[in-house]
Amino acid sequence: MQFSSALLESAVNEFSRLPGIGKKTALRLVLHLLKQDASQVTQFSETIARMRNEIRFCKRCCNVADADLCTICSNTYRQQQTICVVETIRDVIAIESTQQFNGTYHVLGGIISPLDGVGPDQLNIDSW
Ligand SMILES: [Zn+2]
């Protein structure tokens, strides 16, 4: 792709680094942002930066959180003694979307895979 603007090319390159986003899709997204109000694009970029810089991991379950404890662990109506051990945060989101589980979670952050060099030390087991 040939670009008449180095800034446009740089933005396309950044978007195309995202998983599942090729150069054509990246260009479409960047051109969409160019048509938006500058304030909307500023809010978009600030939201992404804040998410990346300020997000934490729950001290109890290793889920994403905005404070020391996630909203699930800090919810006193949930059964704290029932713990669902999951591989990733995506599993928590999937189970929560069913609205059928009222316990808490423990997010391992992966699975043991000796062939890939992932042992218990690489998972969030110590915090349990
Ligand atoms: Zn938690």
C-alpha cells in the first residue's frame, strides 16, 4: 500500500498489529476514525490508554479489576467458598454471561504445557 501521509501509514501499521486485523481492515478503521470528530477520537485513544495503564489484576482471583479486588470477589452476595478454576479471563467472561454461576473464580493465566515450556511456576497458582 502506498500512502500520501506518513501519519496515516503509521496509524494503519499500528492497527494492523492487532490480532485478526490485516492492512485493508486497518485502513478502513483508520479512515473511519478520520471522519469522526476529533474529540471522539481523543476519547477513544484515551480510553485505550487508560485501560492499558490503569487496569489491575485482582489480588484474590487474578481476574481483571479496577481496584485491589475485582467486582466478583468484592460482591458479598456471591458464594465465596465456591471457586471455579479457569484458564483465562475470557473464560470468566463466558461463564458470567450465562448468569448461572454465583461463586467466584481463580484465573490461572494459562494451562500447564510441558512441550511449550509452561509449568506450574508460570501459572497463577501461588496466589491461591
Ligand atoms: Zn477477583
